[in-house]
Amino acid sequence: MKEHKPEVLELKSAYPATPKKLFEPLIVCFACNYCTYAGADYAGTARIQYPPNVIVIRHMCSGRYDPLEFLEALRLGADFVWHAGCHPGDCHFLTGNYKASRRFALLKKLCEQLGFNPERLILEWVSAAEGDRFASIVRKLLQKYEEIGPSPMKNFKEEL
């Protein structure tokens, strides 16, 4: 992975080292600028309550994500990586979310081959007016965290 990519540097700086016995769930959300990022912003400005366990990294379009960014987030110990964008048919770049959906299916298969739990990769669409949906997805992922536990990469990272 190229270290000069600003998204990776943003991810590394936003993810502090976790104390050994204190695990806080971490959700990394790669958000489309026009829909999901605006939806997250709307959730904040509308004062919709949701846990602060999510780091939102903005991209111009969900079709422009580099799958290596998702793998890097998992490697750094993210409990969930959420691939988010405009609803199908609403992409500002016309076909970005369709490309993202196809890439995401391949990425889940790759993660399984690499030994990552594919349930840690999430694909959910959120529009700019769906701040409630954004908050609901964060809460749903934290409930799922209770079922599957912390990322095994958190332990691995501490052992290095």
C-alpha cells in the first residue's frame, strides 16, 4: 500500500493505540462525498444521537475507493469497515455505486481467503437526507460487535 495516500494517513492518525485491556469498537466508514458524508453531517447537525465509535473518511464517489484501503483499515485493527455511498440509481457520477457494489463482492471473497471475517465488511447506502439511517447503522454495527467481538488484529498489533 502506498503510504503517501492521504486516506491512509488520515486513517492512521485517527486510530490511536488501544490500551491492552480496554477495547472500544471502531467502525471505519468510507463515505461518498455527495450522499453518505452529507448524511453523517446531517446526523450531527440534527443532533441525532449515535455512538462516537465511527471514523468517517470522505471520498468523492464510492466507485473510486481503493480496495486496499479497506484491507489496511482491517490490518490496523478496525472492527468494521463500512463501504457507504449513494443509493443505486442516485450516484452523481451515474455508475459509481454499481462499480462499488461489484468490487465489494470481490473484496468480501478476498477477505475470506486472507482470513478476515467477511462480516467485518459492510456495504450500506445512505443518502444525504438519511441522518437517522446513518445513526441506525452505527448502532446496528455496535450490536453486531457484541456478537463477534473485537478484531483479532487488535491483539496482533499489541503483540508486535
